[in-house]
Amino acid sequence: MIRVVNLTSSTLASTLRSWRGTSASRKAKQPKETLVLFEREACSECRFVREALTELNLNVMIAPCPVGGKNIRKLKRDSGSDELPVLVDPNTDQKISGRQDIISYLFNEYLSAPPPKQLNDTFINNASSIFASIIRLNAGMNAVKARAAELPLTLYSFESSPFSRPVRERLCELELPYLLVNLGKQQRADMGPANFRLSLKPYQPLPNTKRDEFFKEHGNVQVPFLVDPNTGTELFESKDILTYLDRTYLDK
Ligand SMILES: N[C@@H](CCC(=O)N[C@@H](CS)C(=O)NCC(=O)O)C(=O)O
């Protein structure tokens, strides 16, 4: 997709979803062991779960299940169903299918609160998520021929980030497992792009947060940021990340 069209449609997709998956709770409890989500970036049901994960400030290991890929075949073999999303929580030994059950579980377990009504199963919510996938021309839907990665990658992102979405879509199409580190916004100073914050003061994330940790390491907070332990690569800039992923993993 041409870059300007790509970013415009990604921004529209987030707008259609009223920018759910932007802010991150400061109160949610963090699990000891990483959650695992079997999902597909273009799946309108899975989007709700990813929005909830950003809003709860939870990281998750993504097991991408594009159509025609091996993960979805394995899921069907193992559990008899290829319904997505499926969440595995090793902290409580739970395996949960279906977006509404997963969202209720996550809010209950990690915030002791009901989910916001914008994540409920309503006609408007469902339609906006379906349109968000349509506007992305179903990017992140189908598997492409790819080389496997030995170790999972790490992507710093948040659900509504227009620059991060194309990267997540490509990771899904390439069927590359990755740790999704959600860096949702937690205060007014976090708003705006990394190089044009909406506040005039020098940027300072809230202390003792994931953003603060990232800031101390990199001197700013910007997503997407990709870490690939297989090649020792660390990259900012969505365009460079997309080029890197294709060059390293696409099997032409
Ligand atoms: N040119 C960068 C732009 C990245 C960017 O501005 N990302 C936004 C999120 S969409 C960001 O990091 N904002 C700062 C923040 O969230 O603190 C790219 O293409 O990756």
C-alpha cells in the first residue's frame, strides 16, 4: 500500500473505533507470567481484545493466526475449533475463547471492574470494528510465505497507533510470534506524536511505568519500536520496520 494511503486508512480505522486502545490504566494489576493471545490482526473480534489489553496496560505474547497459516491449523487440531480470539492466562490456568468472555475476564481479573460499554457486544461497536478491517483492505488477514523466527520478536505499540498497525498486520501475515508491549497513554503529556507533543514542557512519562522505563533507555517514547533477538536488530520508524521484516522473513 502507498504509505500516505496506508497511514490515512490506519488513522481512519482508529477514528472509526473512537480511538479505543489509546489510554492505559494506571491501576490495573500486572500479571507475573505473560498472557498469550491467539488472534488475527484483521479479525474484527480480536481488535476488541487488543483494545482491552492496551487499556489495561497489559503485555501479551501474540500467536498470529492468519488465514492459511500453520497456527490456525494447529489450533483447530488441538482444540477442535478455529474460532478466534483465544486467550491463555498461565497465572490462573485459564484458556478462554470468544471476545466478550475474554474482555470480561481481563477487566475482572486485572482491574476488578466491568469492561467499558464501548467494548460491549452492540451493533454499533461490531459494525465499527468490521469497517475498520474493511478500510484496511483486510491487511493482516492472510498468511504469506515466510521464514520462521527461532525466537519471538518484541513490538512496542498501542492498539490505536496508526503507525504501529501496519507493522502488526505484517507480523501477522508473516506469522511471526511476538511479545506485544503495550505503551498506551497515561497522562496528557503523553498525547501527540513523539516529535510534536501537545504539551510545551519537556516530555516526562509518569515515574515507575513501562513508558518511564522505555524513556530512560531511549531518551523518548515512540512506537512502533521493534526488537528482533534473532538478528540483534532494534528499529524505530514504521517504514524501516516494514522493510526489515520483509527483507528478513518474507520468502519470495
Ligand atoms: N515516523 C514514525 C512516527 C511514529 C509516531 O509518531 N508514533 C506515535 C504513535 S502513533 C508516538 O510514538 N507517539 C508518542 C507517544 O505515544 O508517546 C513512524 O513512522 O514510526
